[in-house]
Amino acid sequence: MSGFSTARQKMVDGQVRTNDVTDRRVLDAMLTVPREVFVPASRQALAYLDLDLDVSEGGAAKRFLIKPALTGKLLQAAEIGEGDNVLVVGCATGYLAALVAKLASQVTATECDSALAAKARDACAGLGLKVAAKSAACAEGDPAAGPYDVIVLNGAVEMTPDRLLGQLKEGGRLVGVSAQTKPSRAVIVTRTHGEFGHRALFDAAAPVLPGLERAAAFVF
């Protein structure tokens, strides 16, 4: 077993399973998608550590792959079906989108940094995974490919993502981290009869997605 393969197994056994991720499809996806492919060469040694990994390379904003344990827990909560149409928001270099591609039939991924969106396209294509990675503001989503059964956020929001919620199908759900209050929490939002029901899942922290930050308060 190669060094990265060993590290991947240890990540799943030591970080993901121990955080109550038991969904076999999610675990299998995390065991087979090589996270190091989505990390700059200079940081590949950090690919399987328990941290939000900075993958930006001189872009306007820091961009991250969120922690492996949080990734697994969000995917498990999303209950992605094999026939689902899924949107991944703020995909960075595409790792989360690649995992979703193992679970769903159609995957669209948006990223505000166009260079990283291109890397996501190339990385997923190199693994034979069908992901439509596009350059777009995180808050905008991609209405043209919707509506979606599931929307997964690769990060946190400090404001209600109204445009994203409007792209959910009836019965669809959005999962991510809400940092609108303290402590921040992973949440699932479900659309039912045109209304949105929010449910907190567990305490969690993640970098805030660009464009979904809380508006700065005016100070004298």
C-alpha cells in the first residue's frame, strides 16, 4: 500500500469513522478518492491531516478543503441518492465534488476563484468523475443546472443563502455550516411545500465561503 493510500485509510479509520460516520457509501467514497490530487504539490504531505487545508495559490481569497471528519458527516447527513442532482458550493479544487460524484448521478460545482474551478475540472476529469465545475460566486449557485435534490456547502455561511435555497427541489435539502450564531453548527435545511425548515445537526466550524460573510457593522 502506498504512503498516500495508507494515509487515506488512517484518515477514514481515525478521523471519519470515529466521528460517527457509518454510511458505507460515504466511507467507500472517502477511501477511494485520492485527496492528495486536490492539494498543491507543496502541501500534499498535509492532505490527510485533521485540518481545513488551504489550497489557494495566490488567489484573491483563501480557499480550503474542509476537515475530513466534517466532510464525511455532512455527506452522511445529506443522504445523497444515486439518482440525485447535486450542487457543491465553493468547491475549491474539487475534492468534495469528487466525493459527491461517487454518490450522485449529476454534480455541478461552483467556485469563485476561476483558476481553482479549472483545477477542479481537471482533477475530477483525471479521475474519470463527471463533475461540471464552473466559475461562479458562491452565493449565486447555478440555477441553470437546477433545481437540485441536494446542495452541499464546502464551508460556512454567516448569512442566509437565499439564492441557493431557491434552487432546491421540493423535498430537497441543503447541508453546511451556519456561523450566523455562536457556536457555529452544521445544519440541514429542507424545502417542504415552498417553506424551509432548519435543523441543527452538531457543533462544527469551517472557513466562511467568500460572498456569504456577515455584512460589516458600521462603527463610529
